[in-house]
Amino acid sequence: MDRRKAMRIADGEAPEQDLDPRLRAEVEAFRALSDEVREAATPRRAPPDFEAFFRGVEARYEAAREARSDRGLARWWKGIRERPLWWMAPVGAALAAAALLALTVPGERAPNNACFVDSYDLDRGSVVIDQDPDDPSRATVIWFLEEG
Amino acid sequence: MLRRGIRVWVFAAATLALAASAMPRKAAAEPRAEVTLTVILARREPPKLHPGLQKMWDTLRRSFGDKFSFFDLAGETSRRLAEGERVETTLPNGDRFAAIFQGVTEDKGLLRIHLEMGEFRTKVRVHDGGVFFQAGRRHGDATVLIGVRAALVP
């Protein structure tokens, strides 16, 4: 009976007043036992090491990425070696286009000053046409020579 | 009702087609030329080239290098001309000099230029951008050279 009363007092269900030493010892013993049980029942887990977790994930991701990159480079190089037309055709076309442009686009050229005098009309004096048919860059000069 | 609607639409389409055909068509773009007259006083010596003639130096040297070494700029006139229009300048001796743009030849695309200076008339054809000279008039101890440059403009 005293033990049940001590349990109730330890659980806070009964008032803890004017206890005789034996009952108080019982109450203290129950409280100590409750604390022990509560502590044993509480899970003691350390927080997970997220830093290590992410370091692992990153390491695996990096390894996978490098492997993928190596595989891509190898595949690309293999394609170039096995199918030279893949790169020779566009490079050849670009070279041909550049050569065509260089040949067709006019650069700094001397102006064509070739001039054709169709007719002249004068009442006095004379006209001399000074031109060099072999050198179209040389300008024609129409000399009007007044008499007297 | 449907037939009447169709008739209205056909009439409207025919009216629009008639109006479109009656509208004046856009005329083909007539050629325009920029004609520049450069008046130069030339002497045998002393050697001189006016700064304004530096761009013409190669042409002057090739055309007059054996006759003159002194080139002074007396004036420059430039104008964009439609067919039949003229550009004029007054020479140092008071004479008037005119160049008239008379269009472009169909076969080779040469520019037709007519020159007028007093009683002297001449007709020439030049390449697009080409230069030629009229020379011979005297002004003091100098010879008057008139450079004519004609170039098509868009």
C-alpha cells in the first residue's frame, strides 16, 4: 500500500506532504527509477553528418561527369578519324567560298578614266584629244587651242 | 440571297481590279549622276600642289606631269544631276563652263556628258567614276584646266 502511494506521489498524482522517511525514500526511489526508464527510452541519435553526405554526392557526381566528358571526347575524336568527310567537306567549302570572294570582290582599283569624245563643235581654234588607249587610268585631256 | 451576295463580291473585286490597273505605275528609276567640276590653274613652275588637289594628284601627274608642275585650285563645283540637268562654274577668266548629264548608254553603261564653254561644244562618254579634262584656255601666265568627274548615284 505504501509502495502504491509512493508511486502516485512520485508521479505527482498525490500530494507530497508530511511523508515519513521510509515513504520519502520510496518516493525518491520511484522517481530515480522513472528517470532511468525515461532516459533509457529516449533515443540517443546524433544528427546525421550532412556535410559528409554532400561531399560524397559531389565526389560521385564529379567522377560521373569526368567519365562522361572523356567518353564524349573519345567519341568525337573517333568520329573525326572514321568519317573525315564530316569535317573535310565544310572546311573545303569554306575555303572555296573565301577564294571565290577574294577573286570576285573588287578591291582598290584605279578608276577607269577612258573617255570617248563623240563630237565637238567650235567656230574658231582647234581641238586636240590627248589620250592613251593603252592606259585607261590616265585621264583624257580635250585641249581647246584658241588661235591668236 | 446567296446569289446576290456573290454578285456583290464579284462586282467589288472587279471594281478594285479596274482601279488598280488605272493607277499610274511607278516609273523606272532614272539614272542620276554626281558631276564635279574642278577648275585648276596650271603653270610650268614652281612646283606646287594645292592641298585641295591632293586627291587628284595621281591623275594630274599622269595627265600633265610632263607639262606642268604648279597646280592651284581655283574652284570646285559639284551637283547631283538628273538627265538633262547641268552644273555650271565660272572660270577665272570670266567664261562660263557647263556640263550637262545626258543619261547613260544602254550597252556599256557609260555616262553621256555634254560640255559647253562659249561657242565650244563637245559630247563625251565616260565610265562611272571616270575623270577627264578640258584644257587650253589661258588666264594670265597660267593654263586653265577643268577636271570633270561623273559618277552615278543611287
